[in-house]
Amino acid sequence: MVFPFRSVEDFKVELTEEHELFRKSVREFVENKVMPRWREIEESNSVPEDIKREMIAMGFTGVGIPEEYGGQGGGFLMSSILTEELSRASVALSVTVGVRDLFVVPLLRFGSEELKRRYVPPVARGEANAAHANTEPVAGSDVASIQSRARKVNGSYVLSGRKVFITGAGEADYFIVSARTEDPLPDKRWWGITCFVVEKDWPGVKIGQQFRVMGLRGEQPYEVILDEVKVPEENIVGKVNEGFKVLMDTYDHTRIGVAAQGVGIAQAAFEKALNYALQRETFGSPIIAHGIIAEKIADMYMRLQAARLLTYWAATLADKGRPEFLVAASLAKAYATEAAEWIARQAIQIHGAYGVDFETGIERYLRDAIITTIYEGTNEIQRLVITRQLVRQAFGLKI
Ligand SMILES: Cc1cc2nc3c(=O)[nH]c(=O)nc-3n(C[C@H](O)[C@H](O)[C@H](O)COP(=O)(O)OP(=O)(O)OC[C@H]3O[C@@H](n4cnc5c(N)ncnc54)[C@H](O)[C@@H]3O)c2cc1C
């Protein structure tokens, strides 16, 4: 193999029959139970409780979590397929299930055995909900500039701060929360941040306003206020002052899920556009027979399949624990979410006026796709990661 691949192992997508059987079962569920109710989810701005219950009964909350911690096993590729298929019907639905990854991944990778045993199984079994509270009013991409503080008092930590845009906070029982335990060092801005598991019912945890973001209706984020919340020392995830590493490692893994959301949105928009282009007639023929529309359909399909391959590739590398997954995950996240945005936009255009009408159910794809280009590392940040990783791999240089 030649650069950038070191071996054939770096360039495989390892889909199996089991993955496809699983996809079929998720697709059957969403087509029967969710797709007919997309309007209800959008209008009520919530995912109906019976749908949530059914997703738990089908084991979706445990996909990607090892069986020894109450999950179904399956890894990142299986989780990507679940996310893709749920997002094809409703991104909110995939976020409802997917937000637990932002809690479970850091616990599984950095948490003590005690923390894993206490907090992961209830989430995997759908008995408890979890959220990830890192972003602050003045700190999103620049995680090192968070202002929440945690001071040590008699063997515990006392947390204060304000977190914004926290998905799933309204229903979460547990949060992973970042806070500064020490000031940064002059040559290490990242130093001094620590991650903690905080429970909703602990004194001082308050859920604030719900943000009215343009998409993700059914699962819009909240403000979380921490007012002198006492947290036991054993609830620290990873090492004190090294929480930045926990957070970055988490996003490296979870952004594969955002790529899968992009693939699901793109698939849905593409299918609707193709069907409409075959049915709608102008000037005596179906619009797909007009060259410009046919070309749009081909370009949409090209980007959709490239996005899917990149996503499955990144998930395969992550499942194998290969370090190359880092660049693959960023390539997949940026490409798939931009593909979704572009494909959703083309789907609207192909539908003409019906495309911008709420009732057709097309414009929501664009609203949702734009959000996927922003969270879990904006696509600008992904480009920085890609270039950094590339230069490191090719020349061994740090930029
Ligand atoms: C719907 C939704 C749900 C969310 N859920 C969660 C959640 O559950 N938990 C959580 O902690 N956070 C959550 N977030 C927050 C999200 O992760 C942040 O919004 C995101 O990381 C970007 O941070 P920011 O909004 O502060 O933008 P900023 O970091 O202020 O960036 C502003 C702009 O500048 C660009 N930029 C910043 N730095 C650079 C750079 N070095 N080079 C080039 N361009 C740069 C960005 O790409 C962006 O375009 C959510 C956000 C949304 C919209």
C-alpha cells in the first residue's frame, strides 16, 4: 500500500450479514411506527413516549455497549447503522438514542470499574437517560476556555457554572460535566479541566431554558446550571486535570455517529427527490427526463454513497481500534453532514414550491442537516483535525 494507507487493513469496510439483518429490523420499525408520525414529532417538538418505549424494548439504547455493561454489543459500525436508519425517519429519534454515547463512551474508556458498573447498565437498558454537558456561553470549539469551576472541599468537589446547548438535559438522570479544577499552565491551555459524573437530583443541578434551534424538533437542547453542586471524588472520569483528553477522545469516537446522521438525512432526502422526479411531469415528461434534473439526481447519489462509505470505513477502523480512525472520523463527519445539507437543498429544489412547504416533509431535512455540520466539532474544526492528522502521519510533524 502507499500513503496514506499502511496496510490493506486500513482500507476495509467490514459489513456482515448480521449488520444487514439488523438494518432490516430497524428499517421495518421506522417505516411502520415512526415515518407515519413525523408531523407529530415536528409539531409537538417531542418524541412520543410509546416510540421511546418501543426503541428501548428493541434494545436500541444498548447497541454499541458491551454486554457486560448491560448493552447489546455491536460496536461503532452497528451503532452507525442504527443511527443512519433512525435518522432516515427522524434525526431527533437518533439523537434520543445517540446522546447516551456522549455519556457512555467516556465512562467506558476512562471511568473506574465502579463508575462503569453503576452508571452504564441503566443507560444501556433504557432505564435511565444521560447527557453530556461541556459547552458554555463562551466556550464551544475552544474547550480549553471553559469557565465552570470545581473546587475541592473535604474530599469532595463543589461545581459551579453554566452549560448551554445540552442535548437531552431535560430528561437526563446523569450528566458528564466538565469543569476547571486548576488554572491552565502557560504552555498547556488544556491542563486543569476535569470530568465528573453528576446526577440530576443532586442539590444545585438546575435545568434552564430550552433552546429553539432551527432543526432537531423533538430533541432540542437545554441550558444546565450548576450551583455549588457537591460531587464525590469517586465520580471523576479519568484523571484530575486531564479531562480535556477525555473530552477530545470522546468526540473523536462519537462524531462517527454524527456522520451516520448525515447519511440517514441524505438517504431520506434522496429517496423523496428521486420518487418525485419520476412522478412530476412538466412540458410533457417526468422531470427526471430533463437533463439538469437527471444530473442533480446522479450528483446526489454520488455524494450519498461516498458519505456512506466514509462513515462505514471510519466505524470499521474505530471498531478495530486502529489509530487511523481519527482522520477517517473527521473526513466522514465533515463530508457526510455537508453531503446531507447539499442533498437536502437539491431535494427541495426538485420539489419546487412543495419543497419549501412544511407539509411535504422535505424542508426539515435541510434544517436538521445544518445542525449536524455544527455539533460535536464544527466542520471547520474537522478540517483542522484532518490536516493535523495528515501532516502527522505523512511527515511525523506536529502543527
Ligand atoms: C442542537 C445542538 C446540540 C448540541 N448539543 C450539545 C451537547 O449535548 N453537549 C455539549 O456540550 N454541547 C452541545 N452543543 C454545542 C456544540 O458542540 C457547539 O455549538 C459547537 O462545538 C461549536 O461551538 P460554538 O457554538 O461555541 O461555536 P464557536 O466555537 O464559537 O465557533 C464559531 C465559528 O467559528 C469557527 N471556529 C472556531 N474556532 C475555529 C478555528 N480554530 N478555526 C476555524 N474556525 C473556527 C467555528 O467553526 C464556527 O463556525 C450542541 C449544539 C447544538 C447546535
